[in-house]
Amino acid sequence: MKPAPFAYAKARSVAHAIELLATDDARLLAGGQSLIATLNMRLSQPALLVDINGISGLDQIALKNGDVEIGALVRHAQAERSAEIARAAPLIALALPHIGHPAIRNRGTVGGSLAFADPAAELPACVVALGGKIEIVGPNGQRTINAEEFFKGLFETALTPRDMLAAIRVPAASADSRVGFAEFARRHGDYAMVGLAACAQADGKRLKNLRLAFFGVAATPVRARSAETALAEGDVEAAVSALDADLEPSDDMHASSEVKSHLAGVLLRRVARQLGRAPS
Amino acid sequence: MSERFHDIAVIVNGEEVRERVDARKTLVDFLREDLALTGSHVGCEHGVCGACSVRIDDVVVRGCLMLAVQCDGARVDTIEGVAGADEITDLQQAFVARNALQCGYCTPGMLLAAQELLARGGVPTREQIRAHLSGNYCRCTGYQAIVDAVEAVAQARAGAKS
């Protein structure tokens, strides 16, 4: 199908984008790899598209005060090639090859992936696992929101229709950082049936500050807190059993609740092995 | 500037094109309908099949997931331009030699995706070739012959260099 008619404006700056977003029924256009598909299918019919691709400075990856800051317009492919991401955000580096296909990653953006908040997407779970922060600019200025409070529901975030996601920040990895990532998808590049992003700090032979974020199992990424406690104590099977208390996956077109629960346990065992190793 | 129709200037296959476009027109429809460059195919129209692949500023993208209006000031290369410039003659020949196409609907996108991988140099593993072509669907061949063709070209190009 073809999109319904809309007006188009190219934002010159973040302030200009916010100004344009004051129009009723305006939507931001970043990489467009989800938005334009929904326009083509007429699942969304905005009055105005505000294209932020021409705004300079939003495609930077930088280390700032112990955090890795990833600008909203950083493309997945750019992040995949980035030495800073590989070194300071190894969890995101592990997740990136699972996102869509090369041509999608050439165009799709990190900011867009978070703002879209698909429940089966990789990056939202990574940012939750890392305890990251989201930088938002709106008509009343700038604000910062913790990743866990950012994801509100199915495709729903703390962003209002007048806001723009400017950047994400995640704590830079240190020598004792441990990360793990795994997902099940029917084909490479598909959205996950179930996935798991995890990070921790090595504490001798044990793990501390362990955070497990599952995706594809609920409307938003879900922390598996009982499993975190069990796994931090080194008991992988107790952690797998604890998932019953942490997750209540609903049936969807990919798999039943029972299958997803089983797969979540399989992923946890795999990720537990990864967490035992220092990132290469 | 918040309007439906926009004037754009694009370098398509090395030639400057100036057109007035409706904002809702996707890049692949612009290429096919306005410029009669029908080598880029329209398949799923939501970014899944890869038949509409084109290059923007040397990067392969989905022609159905970009708007023509967004290409103002950019360089667009389609299969007509890339094949016409002799950039992939060896790859095209390998596709023919190994029956890596039947109906040919996916082939332009498949060639552009494969060339993006091959242009990085070296000889990718079969797994890397499959991963790189994972976003390009072929409903005829079963992919085996396509992977064979891409692998053969990678080996030949690496051999020619050493």
C-alpha cells in the first residue's frame, strides 16, 4: 500500500524540531525503518512528518563522565562499527547484530528504536539492563528519565507527542563488567520470540549488581528480580526456577506462554555462561 | 516549509535530477514511476523483502522505507547505475553461471546487498554471506546457489588481488 498524504518539514535544529512538533498530529521521522512501514500500511496517518535527519550533532557517540552517550541519530550500523561502543558498551555491541538486517541497520537509529519501544526489540532491554538514562527535549526544556521508568506500556514511553528523544546514556563498562545477550527468533533479523540482555560486575567468583532484562515476554522489557538474586548467588537452576515468579509471558503469534517460559529458562542458562566470562 | 510538495535535487546514477515530489512518495516509487528506473522492485512495501534495495550515499537501504523527499541533496545509485558502471559484472556472471536466480524479482536487491559485503574485501564465510543477505528474500532458489555465487566472486576477487 501507499501512505496517506502528509506534509513534510526538515528540522534545522532540535529547537526547530520541537517548534514543528507543536503542530497537531505531527510525528518525528528518524531512521523511518518502523515508521515508514506503518505509513505504507496506513497504520499511522500523521498530518506532518518532522524529519530530524538533517540536524547536526545528533549522531555522536561520546564518553562523558563515566557514561557512554549515544545521540538519537546514531545508526545501528554506525554503532556496530564504533570502537567506543565495543569497548565501553559491550552489551549493546552484542545486541546490535540481532537487530533487523544490514540494510535496516544502515538506516535505523538507536534513538528511534527506543522511542518506538517495540516490546520484542533488543535495545530497550539493553538500556534497562544497563540502568541507562534517556535524555528528552520538550517544549519546557530538557529532562532525563531512567530507562526503567521510560518504558510505560506497549509502544508507549514517557515521551509526549511534543517531545524528542535526544540521546541515551549508559554507564561505561569497566574491567569487572560482565555482559550477556541471547535471543530466539525464527529467522535471523526477525524480532525476538524471547530475548535476554544482562549485565553484572564480577566480584571474585560471584556476580554483583546483576540485572536481567527479558524482552518479548510483556509489553515492556521486564527485570527478572528473583532470578537475579538466585543467579548472583551462583545457582543457575534456582534462577531458572525463579523465572516462574518473575515472568508471565502472554501468548502471541510466535509462541504460547508455556513455550516462551521454557525458552526464557534456556536463554538464562546461556546468558549465565556468558556472564562468567570477561568480554573479549 | 511544512508542505506536501517539495522540490528536490538528487544525483541518480551520476546524473542530476530535479523533480517536484509529493512527500508521501517513497524513494522506490519515485525511481520507478518518475524516472522509469524499474530495476528496483516493489515487493512487500514494509521493509521485509529487500527487493527495493538501492544505495544512498554508498549505503544500501530499503527504497520503500525512505521517502523521495528525504533524498534531496543525496546520491542515489540503482541497479541500473551499478551494473552499468561495470562494478558487479563478475557477480552478475556468477549468478547466471550458478543459476542463482530464476524469476529474477529479488536479483537487483540481492546483487546490491552482496556487493556491499564484497566491497569490504576479504573472503566472507558462508555464514557471513547468509547473515548479510538475510534481509533479501528469494522465493525461487533456496539461497544455496546465491551463496555459492557470492562466495565464488569473493574468492576470485581476493585471488585477483594477491
